[in-house]
Amino acid sequence: MRPDDTYYVTTPIYYVNDKPHLGHAYTTIAADVVARWHRLRGQRVHFLTGVDEHGQKVLEAATRRGISPQQHVDEMVEPYKALWERLGIEYDDFIRTTEPRHERVVQAVLQRLKDQGDLYLDAYEGWYSTAAERFWTEKDLVDGKCPDTGQPVEWVQEENWFFRMSKYADQLRDWIADHPDFIRPESRRNEVLGYLRKEVGDLCVTRPVSRMSWGVPLPWDDRFVTYVWFDALLNYISALGYTPDGEPAADFRDFWPADHHLIGKDILTTHAVYWSTMLFALGERPARQLYAHGWWTVEGRKMSKSLGNVVDPHLLIDEYGADVFRYFVLREIPFGYDGDFSHQALMERFNADLANDLGNLLHRSVSMSARWLGGEVGALDAPTEADVALQELADRAVATYAAELEALQFHKAFEALWELVRAGNKYIDTEQPWALNRQGDEERLAGVLRRCLEIVRVAATLLQPVMPQKSHELARQLGIVLDDDEHLSLEGVARLDGLEAGTPLAPARPVFPRMQELPPRIRALLAETLGTQADPPSRSEPDAGGGAAESASSPTPNPETPVAEEQTPLISIDDFAKVQLRTGRILEARKHPDADRLLVFKVDVGEEQPRTIVAGIASRYEPELLVGQQVVVVTNLKPARLRGIESQGMILAAGGKQVRGLVGVSEPLPPGTIVR
Ligand code: MSP
């Protein structure tokens, strides 16, 4: 009997006829996330991936390269391993079907099936598709071509060995009826049931060496090698040390049946029908669940070689980082559905979920704690009604997150967690820590900020399997330093009291800095591949410190490079005297309702009425943190409307397009004091 505290997940083994692409990365990321999750839960996990090295496709790829198939597969396995390393994939085993440990099992299984009368030799003729590597009947063909690939077929007559799949068809029908969760999603289960409504034939499990020699030789008949699918499917148990006879290997006993075979929708029949009946013939149970995910299109089009470049996993890691890539593919489309990968969608998702919601919550709570609580985790105060509601929401979010993740409903898991994160931001808005600070209510201020930090801890903990690096960066901000192999514990994670009061927080640093535009390399590639013009880089919003002037059209110096003196036209003292600078104090600050980059201020500059000033500094500053701050204002700038709000001056700031600091005065001075 399989122990309860183990978990076994597999990916398909990928053909090594080409380098890995987005589709391969997708399944492997999903498997890694559930594997990491179950490890975090304290289970003993076995996560298997690998490569499919036999068969026609691989042989053809080797032939095209003019090298032996063995040399080809030895080389082509490397890009897979290298990509998994960069993507942070922590598999427990990586199987190659040319390994002796695998070939041995394939041969033993064939021998066993032959001995028990489940294999027979028969002459066969039919339409063979080289591209799909399978035979079709006349009525399967579409316009005389292979229904799967659209490629030409040829009439082939040959002897082959057959597996009595038909004998196990009823057992499979019963199994599916008795195990409603065996095939997910439901639509895919119906697809298989539809297939099984028709008569199930036997399965041809060999290829004559004369036609295709790159496969596992039949142990008793050297005219044949094993059909690549029969060979490949066995990887799921050969890797566990399965033998058809004798004592079961320890790993097989502990991990079979697998909890999840993750596959793409195109390889469902092979898994649901071929694989299950093979297992029945061996007297074994099928996996607990086959989960068929959908296919990605790219920028609205079917993935092809050239489009593949636009979503090359290495490019995505280079430009966005592995963690953001991992999060995006699982967040963007429900697992099981088809979906489109668009860079714009990635940027929007990143900005909304990570930069705005989570990033802001972290930044606001850490920087307010730094400002008003000496940079330490505050102590909890007696809970109010709002605090109790927040705790209940946290309990629900954690429970839903766990359940949905385990059901592979990644997007729903994230939705549940983000409900909590957004509630954290709302809690700040309603509790108004800045007002508490003004009123000197230190106890409540500490309690409010503490609960916000706790929500960040909950998010960091739950996101560890998805964003292993970023979640540790979040933890570091909370003053928790973890080694690579250390983790935030799931135990009691939902309770909003897991941090320790008095722990020093790290200085606030953005973990998810907002993306203003797509990276230049991506923009260039999109333009080149899709022939589309990338978005114009800047809108007519001001640069750093942005005041009223029409500054967006002037070239922005790189903030890291001080402008060389000789390039700057000199001005006379009279020119300079035209600029009126005064000290000001920020009375109110809020986000611009129609522009993410802009903040709207009321600034006291020593006049009867405070001035309204709009500034492009939202990427750096939380509005409420600036209330009370002394600034320097250009007071004689012509007013200008910025996204519908009239700005009556400019707040001086350092930096280029990205603001890096506000210009201040060393002493507190009355508003309106002249600056020279
Ligand atoms: N070798 C077989 C699997 C044997 S498993 C015992 C195979 N290999 S494959 O390399 O061609 O494909 C592997 C996986 O990639 C499949 O699950 C397939 O669904 C997936 N994808 C290929 N293109 C894809 C997309 N465009 N989008 C998502 N996944 C896609 O089949």
C-alpha cells in the first residue's frame, strides 16, 4: 500500500528533436510548483521529468544533423537540463529513455506481456503517417492526409507485434466511471469517454528495424524495435525501479500510483487509453489523475518556429526573471484551457498584481514602519472588528489557496491570496496610519502596520513554490533571512501574528519595480517578428519631479550619467533669476485618478491658498508618506493641465525619467521661503 505522506508528480518526457520551448516549460513549471508545495507541506515528494529519446522524430533530427542518434540525444538533453536549472525546477529524477535502467524495464514488460499472451504477431496494412508516427484507417484521413498533422500518408504493409488493448477496454471504461476525477478537466474526460464509446482496437507496439531502427530492441525478435509511445509511457514506472516480476522496488511501492500525470491536451489519448490498458495488463493501477492542460498561442497566433523566438524561455528569464515567468504562465490562464501569451499581458499582469498590489503593500508597510516605528516590526494591539475580519479573510485565503493549488487550479489559488493582499491595502487606506501617527496613537499605529506586514508574510510563505527567489526577497524585507534551502513554514501561516515584534526590518526596497514599458529587446523582437510597431515609449506625462512644463518631449538624460558640462548651454544669472523657487510643505497627497505615474498634491507655498501641483513621482512614492514633507517648488511656472488636472508649479526632484529623490532644505523653514 502506498503511504499517505508521499506525493508523485510527472511531466511528459519531451522529444529531443529540438530545444525546449514555452509549452515544455509550462508543464514543467506547473509540476515544479505542486512538487514544491507538497514538500513545503512536509510530504515526501517524487517529481519526475525527462526526455523521450527514441522514435522517428528524433532519428530524423539526428539524420538532418548528420550525426548518430546517440550523439544527437546526448547533446540535446543538455538544453533541457540547462533550462530547468535556470527556471528553478527542482526535479527529483530526470529520466532518459536510452538509459539502461529504462530499456531493461521496457524489455521486461514486453516479455511479460508476451508470456501472458497479451502480445501477438500479425500482418498489418494501413495508411501510415510518418509525421504522426502512426497508422490511420481510410475513414480517419482528412482529404487523404494525416488528420493530426495534415501531412501525406503512405500505404504500408508489414508484420508487427500487437498488444491486446481491446481486452482491457471494458476495464478502462469501468475505471473512468468509478473514478470521476481520473481525467481532468471534465471536458477532456468526456473526450476520452467519447473515444471509448467506439470499439477499441489493439495497439501496434513495434516498428520493423528495416523502416525505423532507433528504439528498444524486442528481446525475442531482432527484426523489431519497440514503438516509441509504448517505450516512453513506461518511463513513469521504470524511473521508480519497477520490475514486472519479483519484489516491488521501494520507490515503486512508495510512489505508485502517481498522484498527477501532467500532460498537454494533444497527448491525452496515449495516456488515458494506451497507458492505462498497459498498466491493467501488468496488474497495476493507473495514476490517480491525468491532468491535460491547454495550448499556448503567441501574441494571438499559433506557435511556430519564428514565433517561438518571441517566447523563448531563456529570453523570458533574461528579461523578466524566472519567478515572474513562472507566476505569469500559471496566473494568466486557468490550467486546462488554451491561452495566449502576450508580452503586453505579462507587463500588465506584473504591474497590477506584483508591482501594485503586493509590491505596494510591502512598500507601504515597511516604509511607514521605518518612518514611525524605528524600522521594527510593531507590536499587536487589541483587535478591532476590522482586525477580526482581516484575520477571517486570511484564514479563508490560506485554506482556499492550499485547496486550489492541490487541485492544480493555480489561478484560483492566486485569486484567493490576492483578495487578502488587496484587503491589506484597503486596510491601510481605512485605518490611515499617517493620521494615527499625527494623533500620536502609537499603539494602534504599530498594530495596524504589523497586520500589514503579516499579510506580506502570508503572501511570501504561500508564494514560495511559485516564486522561490522573490518570496525570499519579500521575507528579507520583513527581517527574515533564509538560506536557499530554508523556507517560511506553512504551520500556522494564516495567523496574523507570525512575526516577532521588535525584529528589525530591512530598508524598503522595491521587490517588483513597476515596468513602464516592455524591455527594448522584447520590443525589437516583436517588431521584427510580427511586423508591428511597438508602443511609443513615452506619453505626455512629466519626467521626474515633473511639474507643469511640457517636459516629456525633451530628451531625458540617463539618470546614472551626469550630464557633461560642455553639452549644457550656459545661462546668465539673470536667466536663473527668472526662476522663482520657494520652500513648500505638502498638505495633501493622492494618486491621480487617470494616470498611474502621477500624484496630485496640495502644497502650502506661503500664499493664501495652497497650490495644486501634479508630479510624475508615483513610481517611487506613496502619496500618504509625503504628507508633511518640506519640498522646493518652482512657483512661477506657467500652469499646465496634466491628465485633466491643472498643475500650478513644479516640485523639484532628482533623477531622470525615474525619480530618485526629492530636493529638500536642511532646516525646517516656513513655507514660501525664497530658495536661491
Ligand atoms: N514525447 C512525447 C511525450 C511522451 S510522455 C510519455 C511528446 N513530446 S513533445 O516534446 O512533443 O511534447 C511535450 C509536451 O509539450 C506535450 O504535453 C504538449 O502538449 C506540449 N506542448 C507542445 N506545444 C505546446 C503549446 N504550444 N502550448 C502548451 N503545451 C504544448 O509529446
